[in-house]
Amino acid sequence: MSLKVVIIGGGSSYTPEILEGLIERQPTLPVSEIVLVDVEAGKEKVATICQLGNRMIEEAGAAIELTWTLDRRSALKGADFVSTQIRVGGLAARAQDERIPLKHGMIGQETNGAGGIMKAFRTIPVLMEVAKEVQELCPDAWMINFTNPAGIVTEALLNHSAHKKVIGVCNIPFNMRHSTAELLQVPPEDVWIQFIGLNHFVFGDKVYVSGEDRTEDVFQKLLSKEFDYSPANIMPLDWSETFIQSARLLPNPYHQYYFQSEKVLEKDLKAYEENGTRAEVVQALEESLFDLYKQESLREKPKELEQRGGAFYSQVACSLMDSIYNNKEDIQTVNTWNHGTIPDLPYDAVIEANCVITKNGPKPIAIGEIPAPMRGMIQNMKAMEELVIKASMSGDYKDAYNAFLVNPLIQDEKKAKVVLDELLEAHEDYLPQFKR
Amino acid sequence: MSLKVVIIGGGSSYTPEILEGLIERQPTLPVSEIVLVDVEAGKEKVATICQLGNRMIEEAGAAIELTWTLDRRSALKGADFVSTQIRVGGLAARAQDERIPLKHGMIGQETNGAGGIMKAFRTIPVLMEVAKEVQELCPDAWMINFTNPAGIVTEALLNHSAHKKVIGVCNIPFNMRHSTAELLQVPPEDVWIQFIGLNHFVFGDKVYVSGEDRTEDVFQKLLSKEFDYSPANIMPLDWSETFIQSARLLPNPYHQYYFQSEKVLEKDLKAYEENGTRAEVVQALEESLFDLYKQESLREKPKELEQRGGAFYSQVACSLMDSIYNNKEDIQTVNTWNHGTIPDLPYDAVIEANCVITKNGPKPIAIGEIPAPMRGMIQNMKAMEELVIKASMSGDYKDAYNAFLVNPLIQDEKKAKVVLDELLEAHEDYLPQFKR
Amino acid sequence: MSLKVVIIGGGSSYTPEILEGLIERQPTLPVSEIVLVDVEAGKEKVATICQLGNRMIEEAGAAIELTWTLDRRSALKGADFVSTQIRVGGLAARAQDERIPLKHGMIGQETNGAGGIMKAFRTIPVLMEVAKEVQELCPDAWMINFTNPAGIVTEALLNHSAHKKVIGVCNIPFNMRHSTAELLQVPPEDVWIQFIGLNHFVFGDKVYVSGEDRTEDVFQKLLSKEFDYSPANIMPLDWSETFIQSARLLPNPYHQYYFQSEKVLEKDLKAYEENGTRAEVVQALEESLFDLYKQESLREKPKELEQRGGAFYSQVACSLMDSIYNNKEDIQTVNTWNHGTIPDLPYDAVIEANCVITKNGPKPIAIGEIPAPMRGMIQNMKAMEELVIKASMSGDYKDAYNAFLVNPLIQDEKKAKVVLDELLEAHEDYLPQFKR
Amino acid sequence: MSLKVVIIGGGSSYTPEILEGLIERQPTLPVSEIVLVDVEAGKEKVATICQLGNRMIEEAGAAIELTWTLDRRSALKGADFVSTQIRVGGLAARAQDERIPLKHGMIGQETNGAGGIMKAFRTIPVLMEVAKEVQELCPDAWMINFTNPAGIVTEALLNHSAHKKVIGVCNIPFNMRHSTAELLQVPPEDVWIQFIGLNHFVFGDKVYVSGEDRTEDVFQKLLSKEFDYSPANIMPLDWSETFIQSARLLPNPYHQYYFQSEKVLEKDLKAYEENGTRAEVVQALEESLFDLYKQESLREKPKELEQRGGAFYSQVACSLMDSIYNNKEDIQTVNTWNHGTIPDLPYDAVIEANCVITKNGPKPIAIGEIPAPMRGMIQNMKAMEELVIKASMSGDYKDAYNAFLVNPLIQDEKKAKVVLDELLEAHEDYLPQFKR
């Protein structure tokens, strides 16, 4: 058997990572065809990536046919895996998601708060369309969604599209596992973090190493400050001793937005004044990456890509495809249906949980009730996510306002309107559903 | 049959209200004995109230024996109703609850945020002791708790004391009903508001008048600004049209702390600079009230008391006693066990809900799932309340910190510690459980 | 305001009861128009009833226009209340429901077991059609369903028809309340039975008289055998002392089918040999009733009707209409959506519960978890009911078989098929949905 | 590291199986000490087994110290695994569990119906005592319970003893997996059956082979009758085509008691008349087994043991210990806490589910809602199990009666008492908790 992988948003600067991953895994994951799909605006980029990719394949001596196209439907035919990593409106849209909230004294971030909500509004309709095509053209294919906000997008697809083979992935749990392993100086594959929560709002409740409970050690190490386990694209974290000892939960880097809001806002505002938004920083970084990608002499994934943040996405995606294809029954942390895994959250909600990965999809391992300190906040985030999905589908201004209203980074009945109005206007071209 | 009512915290300036209510209801609620109980520090006040009360009884020609005592145990013997309206630490403690958070740029309020949590910490141990004595000395008596935070206190008593005949009451639902009646120009008894939520975080979902759905009319009136339905002790409210039209829920006055936080904080800071805390304002008001109470010529509840805020407490309490005693099976809004009424909240949580009032207690009317816009926030408040109760009982600093951490008016992992530490120190005398 | 009532199945021998009730309640329930609707086969009967009814109206001097028609659509226009009391296939079909299971050594009963399931299969499609017409022609009307199995039928309508103003009623809870009152020699209106469960599978958990817990007294009286509280159409009951003292739940007369199965089966077989099925007995009774109805001299409901069983249906129906029309907020026991009232049952299940009756429908009073002795059996009955509804809608043989399989009166994987096949064939004309 | 295993009920005729398993697994499961514990009445048997075991160890050249004792406390010290396989009252008691119900026309079976309930009543107090000792003497040890009714016993221990490291095991899921593998002619380790339910009432919902859904194939094979997958000690099964095609669930052999009750009862009565109870048959079988065990020449587990039924217990137990010790994270089907795995069942119920086996215990894989055809029956069995546990702990006759009343194999309010009374008397010596 040979496999066909389609990468929607193939012009992304991250693509060389996943290509590298697929090349390396040839012995167990026999991919013979990869198609990069992008939109008109990404034409040049996707062509560049495709050329680089072909040089990488050649260098590795792999038997993979790599092509690119703007014709999504033709690409999807016969696909076994469809990875989605799109950015509707590009980095320019991200800059608005960051800039507009900041202007009103709110955290501007592309996956949390007002920015994250807007990204969902732009992304969900496009991916609903993709899911429809997948269901029509390659109904047995697994959609592996990286597009942020990954949890929200995955819930929208699972609950509202006809295609039910959808898994959401993120590198945060992977990074937490690897950083914890580094902290304890053990191999990452021996580490089991008991994750509880939602994408970008997931906590680690317990850390086991080869089945031994090492949670207390991890907290001690964190408090000793000798190590900082945050991934590349998140500023160094600084959690208080009291927090660590009282909540007794391993936070993820995005939790700073919620529990260190004031400080983060200050930093972000300062950073904005100095360097513009993160989107603008990334824009520059991307340009230099693509300059690199164009060099004929480059025949492998360049090291510079790792600085881009989002490292290890490749490993997350390729491990997942590998375990599905080979029915590995190993444990990976992905976004999938709750179905009782966390009884405090709605049955059909999407959660980020440790799952046994099988050929017929991820099977979440029962978690039970959320420890009191975080139960309410996780429930609140989930309710907010539902409102975001509702608004993404309905295009109803009231639904959108309600999502803004209850988002913990907004939660001001007047500012909610101001920021929402400005963002809706700024992104008008990408929000057909909100047109009157 | 004749009834004995014991009022714990009888020296409160509100007491003349409830005395007036009991006197007026003599025809249906045959109270023959009332005992006011207070602590040493309230001795003078309770004596003053008792004298005023006896003049009121005389004036009305009622056959009620009214006395006061500092000996709670002797008072409780044979009681049919025990009303609890205490303020551990008095207004001086309240002033700290208000002042300390404000100092750190947080809303300082006696029933919400850091202040409300501290009030619970001081109150719960005292009322647990009262409940224990009630269970021992008058096990058939109903405890009617007015003490704030009324929902949290009631949950603590129902879930952790042996005495299970406990009902929490608040005048907010009563005031919302009456204000809505005024708004629609109909008799309050014809108005049924479908309440959903928790004490001081309850929303009105629907308004019926004699069974007709008038919700839309209420929203229209609110938007026309011709009427403001807030009770006396809450500043005029000002909800945006978008909020009313999108959330489609009637807020209660305390919701401003959560959805208009910045503005309220500004106002409170300004008010503080000008007049000190609300506690200090109330202190002055109380002094002048007690001067009035002392006048021999005063033989009825003085009108000035209504300005004190908390109006109608008397009606709420006396209606409740009346309906219990007479098994009236009418509908009142009280704080009682959830037990499925709102399936999104824990089974044993206390909620504020419309209940059929019977001789064997309040029976909540099933509400069903919380409308999406508020589900998460109500769940979060309830989880926070559980943490408050846990800390009140355990005296564990970590539990207290966790409650602070997730409270939407705090939610800063570093400030939570700073404010908690300062409050614990300020209230040290009233927090024996937190002593190391 | 004047009201129009439409009675679907107006040719029923019970109709004089409801007519009497509507005539008597004129002062508070201003019904000015009643239309009796029936099908071709019931033409003569409905005409007879209409004539009797008009004599009753004349006798009472009431201003009610009473007519009959076979044209359901024209009747429904402008209706305020639509009562449904149909018998698809008539008593002949009932005889099959009773005879066929008996033949195979199973209890044959028209509302329980195989017979009850078949009655649901015949009834639900017809009432779905009625509900559709109601929604189209008189969307504000309340449908009040008496047709058995009343709980199942009501759940089918509430969850599968567009018309949501549907209430199911049964005289069992009414009779239990009245019999208990008689037992305790108190007025029925002072008795509150805490009902838990489903139509024809409802238990009384507690009995209060004017709010006093009298449960123990009721059990004592039941054990003393001085009184038997069963309604007219159910054979005398005979519950063991051990059952009463251990389960501590008041059974309803239909529970004998489940907990005294062998004995009941024996009796039923004997009765069948002697007198044929209950349907055939009723058939004879009905004929003599209609002979009576035809007598011009009869100008009121004849006493003989009470022996027919199903007494007090009239009071149940008329009380309900009265409380809805007048927004009485009194408590009646009806079949309505669970919505958390019993957390152990599905949210959208229909249960039989004490409800506050308002103009906008019945509001169930929260019950909480089912006491252990009956939790599982009630859950099993509800799951069985869901399967019955599924099969009624789908016409899928497999769904029908599954309902038979898990019904506690069948529960034999081989006999389930034999009895189902025979019943499907016998009722072929009334089961269009099961045609291949 | 070397491990100590204690076998409570070591005199069981099954013990050679588990000894064989432990000897074979030496390379991965380094057991160095095994202690067989039994009671006075089993002294001779346990000594015989110990001698046989030592010959087996010698033959295998394994370095295991095997001893026996009647002093449970001394044995438990330092244990790593405690396996419990006791039979309180021995086969004589089992004979009563089988004979008495049969006498009253009920199925008499040692793990289901009245017999199973009585076995729980006798067993739970003894194992509660063992759990208490384990918690005191070897708190880190895992208790692995084989004693039937295994699910009920495990729930009693998990919810009522202080020791929480308890896992219940049964060979039914193992046998179903192996038989299905044989049916499909694939290796058992490639088969994943999606199990749903409770011990001895577990269904297979889906069958995957290496992740491919082969459920339909299995049903086809079952219908073709070419294979019968029942284990040795259960009579050949005979499910109707309609059952298989409608319920679409793989039954386990014990389901015949519930869905083929009449036929099974007939067979059992006939068998009883011919050969006495199953207990008596087993008694004879055991005697001949022990004669065999005593032969000095026997140096391995004799083949005859396999006919005894309960085959593969050894593999189930040893696999579990192996996976725990080595933190294998493989998937095994055991009895453990529900905790949301099946949202239709109580949170703290014990279910039989596929679990990831880790050093810190079994982690069940979320199952989600039970398919409609079996939801109610499984809920009913679980409620019945709760009543059994309640009665086992309380010794209250009423609790015991309630368990009998709702058991689907009894469910007659009068017979329940008759059979219960007779069984309580017969087992008096082993039911100290029921003494007045």
C-alpha cells in the first residue's frame, strides 16, 4: 500500500518540517504522493516550497512524488491524509487581530482573546468547505487540523460537517512532554503527562515517568527556576511559587494571558511600540526564511526554521499519521470529542486529551472530574468556544458579541462591542457570513 | 400554635424591618416570642433595637414577647425559625474588605471579589457553630440565612453542617421582580421572572406577567432608559443596548462588577478618595439610624431605614416564614440545593432559584440547561464558590489562594497572593481556622 | 374571551365525562365551543355522544356550542385546547394486543408489555399527523394527550413533532392522590405525593398532608389492609408487607404486572378462558353504555360510566385546562419533559412529575436522584420507551424487535420475534410505517 | 527488583494455572516469592497445591520460593501483588446458591440472580477485611480480585475500603477476544473488541482487527453457526438470527440467563434432576483434580484443569501483573471505576472496560453513551449491584430484599422474600452481618 498526503496551506513556511518528517518516516509510513495546495495569493510561496521539498526528497533518495496545485478538489481525490494549516487573510490579518485589541488596552493574540475569536470566524467557513470536499472526494481520509484556534476549529468540523474523521493537533502538549523530560533528564517517550483541558488551555495534572509519579519533582524543578520549559515562540514564563504549590497544575505557556494578564499586556504594548505586532515580526522572519528556501543549494530543512516557533509540528503530525496507519495504539495528545472523558464538559465538546491512537481514530482515556481549582475556568472557556463556533456558523452579530462578552480577556459589555465592530470591519473581506 | 423566632445578629440596624414584618403578619404567622441575639460588641445596639421593637409591638397592640440576650444557646431552645444576619468583625472588617483590594487596583466589594471571599472566611465558621447548636437545641427549626455572601454561606451549611433545614435569602430577586412590575406597571404578584444562576450572579431569563411572556417588553423598556430598576444601595446601572439585545438576559445590579469592571473600579476609587469606603459611609448612616432608634417617641420603623439599602429584606424573610408555616405552596426565589434544577451545575451546589415553598422546605422548579451566553460564567462562579467553602472549612492557605486565583475579579496569579496575604493579616482575629 | 375545545376521538364512551367537566367549569373556564372529531368508523358513536352532550348542555343551561365532524382540519381551526383520546383500530385491535401475548404465555395488556408497544406503534403516527395539523392550524393551542401509552406518546410528540405545546395526562396520579386522601381521611387537595417515574411506572416516594410528612402512616394503613386504593379498572392489589417496608415506595396499580407477573398472568389466563380479553369485556360494557347514551331522557353523565374505569379523566383534563387558562400556578401531576428534574434520566425524556401549571405550560418541580430500589428499573423502562418511539417513527423491524427484547414483560430473544411477528401481522392495516 | 505475590485462596484447584503463568513470565516479571494463603478448611488442599507448585518450579528451574500459610497477616507483609480467589463456604455453599432458587422455579447460578447476590453477601465482608490488612501491611500492593461476582466485589472494595489499588478481573472478555480471533482466524493480539457494560453483563459493540472494523464479519460467522465461541463451562449458546441482526451486540455467555431464561431454566432443572447442581458436578471434578495433583510424578499443570472451566484465568492475571510492573501501557479489559467512561452509569460505579494498563493502574478508555438497545438493562443491573453492595455492608434485611426485588432473574415481590429467607438461613454461618 502506498499513501497520498494532501497539505492544505502547503505554502506555509512550516511545510519543510512536515516534508522532512514524511521523508524520514518512509520505512513505516509509505507515502508515495504529496500534494501541496494553496490559494492564488500563496502561489509563489507554495512553488518555492515544492522546489525545496523536491530537493529534500532527492537528497534523501525517497520515492515520493511531490507536486503543488491551486486546484484543491483535484488534489483531494484519493487522499489518505489531509493536513490543514491555513491562515485566512495571511499575516496581514493576524496583525489586525493583534493590533486592534491592543489599541483598546486588551491582549492582542492570534489564538486567544479577541484575536483568536476572529481567526476562528475567518477560518471555520473555509475549513467547513474543505471538510465537505474531503467527504465527497476522499471520504476515508483523516483530516489533521493544525490551524489555530485548533480546538475550536476541530469542534466546529466534528459537530457541523458531515466528515467525522477529523483530529486537531497542537505542539503544546508535545512540547510540555519534551520539556518535562528535559527537566527530569529522562527520555520523552517515558513521560506521561495527565493532560486536562482544552487546546491552549490545557493543564498538566500529574507527571509520570515509566509509571512512577514524578509530579512533585517537576514542581520542585520549576520552582528552582533552573529550567524554563516554554516553547520557542512564547516569552519566558515566570509563575509564582504560590501558584505552583497551590494550584498544583502544570500550566501551558498560553496561561500567562489569563493569569498574568496585566504584565503580559504591558510587555505586549511595549513590544508593539518597539517592533510592531508579533505578526509583523513573523512577517520579516518568514521573508528571510523564503529567501533561504529559494537557494538551490539548500537540500534539507534549514535550522533557522526552528526559531520560527511552532517547532515539532512535524513530529506531532507525522507520529499521528504513523500511528493511525499502523494502528499503533500508542498514546498521543490530540483534540477530539469529549464523550464523557471529562464529565464536567459537554458530551460533544472537543477537548485536548491523551488518546490511544488507532486506525479508526483517537480513543480518549477517561480523565474524570476536573480538579476544583481549574474546573470553572475550563468550563467557561468551553462555553465561550461554543459561542465562537455558533457565531462562525450563523454570522449573527449577537452570537459574535456574546462570545466576546464572556471571553475572559474581554469581558466588558461595552468594549466588547467596540473591539468586535472594529475587527469585523478590518476583516470584512474574509467574513462573508457576517455580511448583511 | 404559637411560634418562636430567634434573630442572630439582632443588633443589626435592619432588625426593625423584620420586627415590623412579624408584627404585621400576626394574623397568619402567630409569632409569640422573638429573641434578639448578639455578641458583646453589639450589646448596646441590640438593647436599643429591643427597646424600639417593644415600642413598635406596643403601638401595634401585638401579643409578642421581645427580649435580647448574648446567650445564644439559651435563646435557641424551642425556636421555630432562626434568622441569621451577622457581620463578623462589623463594619470595620467590611472597610478592610473594600479598602485592601482597591489599594491594589481591584474592585473592593463586600460580597463579590476578594472582599466577598474574606467575608465568607469570617462568617462560615461562626454560622457552622450556630447550625450545630440549632441541630442540638431546636432541630426542627428552619434557619433562614441573610448573611452575605448568602449563596456561599448556605451551601457551606447545607453540605457541611448536620442541620439540613437551611434556606438562603437575598432581596435581589425580590427587588428585580418588584422593579420589573413597576416597569411594566403591573402588580408584583403577577410577575414571574425565570431566574437562572447564583446569589448575586443570578440572571432573569424570561419575564411572564400572569403567564404571558413579556420579556421583550422588559428589554424595550430597559433600552428606553425611562426606568432604572436597581435597588437603593447599588449605583445606577447603564447597560448597553448591544448587551441587552445579544445576551437577552436581565442582569442583576452586581453584574456590573463583572461586565463593567473598569468603569466601576474607576468610580469606586473616586468615591473612596472622596468619602472613604462604602463601609465608612454606612457606618455614619448607621450611627444616625441608631440615634433615631433611641428616641423614645419613635414607635415604628423609621423611613430613613429604607435608604440604608437592603430594603424589603423584611418582606422576603416574613413571606418565607409565612409560606413555610402555612404550607402555602407559593413561589419564592431562594437559595437551596440544585439537585438537577440546573443540570450544568453540580448536584449538591446551592443555586438561587424559583421554588415552591412548603412546610418541608423549598422545592426548586426545574430550570434546565443554562443559555449559552452565561453558562460558562455561572459555572466558573460556582467552582470559585466551592473553593471558598473548602478554604473556609480547611483554613488551608492553598485553598484560599486557589479561590482568589480563579475569582474573575482577581485572576492574577501574583496579585492574588498579595491581596490575600494582606487581608488574612487584617482579619487575623476573625480567622482562627487560618492560624498556623 | 371565549375558548374553543376540540376533542379528537370524540366518539369515545368517556366523552360525557369531559363534557360534564367543561360544563361545570364554565364560571372559570369560559368554553363557548366544543367540536367532537372522529373517524368514519366512529361516526355513529360520535353522533350519539354529541346528542347526549347537547342535552347535558341544555339541562345545565350552559352557553356552549357542541358539534361533531369527521373533518379534523376544519375542526382544529382556532382551537385553544385539543384533547386527544383516540384508539387506532378500536377495541378489536386492543383484543389482539391482549390475546396474542397471552397465547405465548406473556402478559397481554393494552398499555404495558407487547400490547402497549403495539398500541404505541399504531397511535404515534396518527398523533404525529394531528400535531402537524395543530401546529399549522392552531399553533397556540395546547394538545392534551390522554391516549395510552400516554408517556410514550407524549415523548414522541414533544421530541419529533414541530408542535411543542403538548402535555400528557393520566388518571393514575390523580387516583393515587385521592385514594391516599381517603386512606388518611383528609381532603385530597391537602395531599402532596412526591411522584417519581414514568407514566404507568410512577411511584409515590413521600406523602405530605398540608406539608406534614405522613408517608409512614400511609404504609401502616396499606399494611393493615383496611383499604385498597386501586382504581376501578385494576384488580384488587395485594402487596406484601416486606415489599412495602423495604422498597418504601407507593406502587401504582400497573406495577403488579412487573412485580407480581406470574400471579397476574395466571389470573389473566383464567379470566381470558372465562370471559375473553378485557377488550371484549369492555366492548360489551361500551355497547350497553351507548344504549344508555341514546336514551332521550338521559340528560347528564350516567353513573354507569364510572364502572368503565378511567374515572376522573374529566377532572384531570378540566383542571389542567383551567390552570393553564387562568395561570393558576397550582401543582398537578402530568407528563412533560424531564430537563433535569430527574438527573438519572435523559434530559429530553418525558417523565410523569408534579408540575406547577402555568399559562406557558407545566414546570416540573425538581425531584433529584431516584431512590436506589427503583432507579435501575425506571431507567430500563425509559430506555425501552425510547426504542418504542424510535421504531414507531422508523417502521424498522429491528428497532421494534429491540423494544420487545428489553421490555421486562418480554425479554426473551426468541419469543420477542414470535410475538412481534404475530402482532405486526394482526395489526397490519394500522401500521403503514412497517410495510416493506 | 524482585516481587512477592500473595494468593488468597491458594488452595483453589485453579492455582496451578496462575503458578504456571508466574513461572513462565519470569523473564519479564521477576517474582521471587509466592505465598499461598487459605483457611483451616482448605489446609489439606493448599498443602497439596504447594507441593505440586514446588515440583513445577523445580521442573522449570525457576528461582521462586513458594510456601503456604493460614496466617494471612504474616503473608501479606511486603507483598507487591495480592490475588484474591476465595470461595466463602466452599462448593457446599455454591450448591445452596444453585439449589434453592431452582426449587422455587428460578435460575440458580453462582454469579447471577439470587445465587450471585448471596455469594456477594458472603464474600464482600471477608475481602473488606483483606483490603484493610493490605492497606495496613503492604499499602503499595495491587489487589487483583478474581472472586465472583467480580464486578460487584471490586466496586465494594474500591468504594468502601481504604485500599484503592484494586482491580477486578474475569476471563470472559479474554475468552471473547480469543474466540473472536479464532472465528476470524487472526491472532488474538490483533483483535480489539469494544466492550460495554459490567462484569458478566458485558457486550461487545465493535470488533476491530488491526484497527479494521470486522464487526459485520463476526456477526455473519456467528449466524453461519460454523463456530461457537462460548468458553468451556457454559453450555453451547444459541442466539437467534434476529437477535444478532437487531441488537448488533456480541453477547457474553451469561446473557443467556437474561434473554433465554425459560429455556435455560428448563435445562438447568433437567440437569439438576440428572446430576445435581453444577456445584456438585464441580465437586467431583475437583476431587479427581486433587487426586491428580497429589501424584508425585506430576510436575506441570495437568491438562485436565482446562476442562474445569475458567481457563485462561492465569493468562489474565499474569498479563495484568506484567503490564503493571513494566508499565506496558497495553490494553486489557478489567473491572475498574467508571469515572465518566460510560456517562449513563454512576461516576463511582465499577465497569468492565478496555483500559490502558500502567504502573499506576488501569486507565479506562472513554466509551461514551451505551447504544439504546442495552442502555436500560445495563443501568438496571448496575442499580441492582449497588443494592447488593449496600446490603453486604449494612446487613440490613430490607436492603437485601430490595436487591432481590429488582434483580431481573427474580423480580417477584413475594418470591423475593421466600428465596431470600431460605438462602439467608442456609448461609447463616457465613453472613455474620445479617445476624440480629
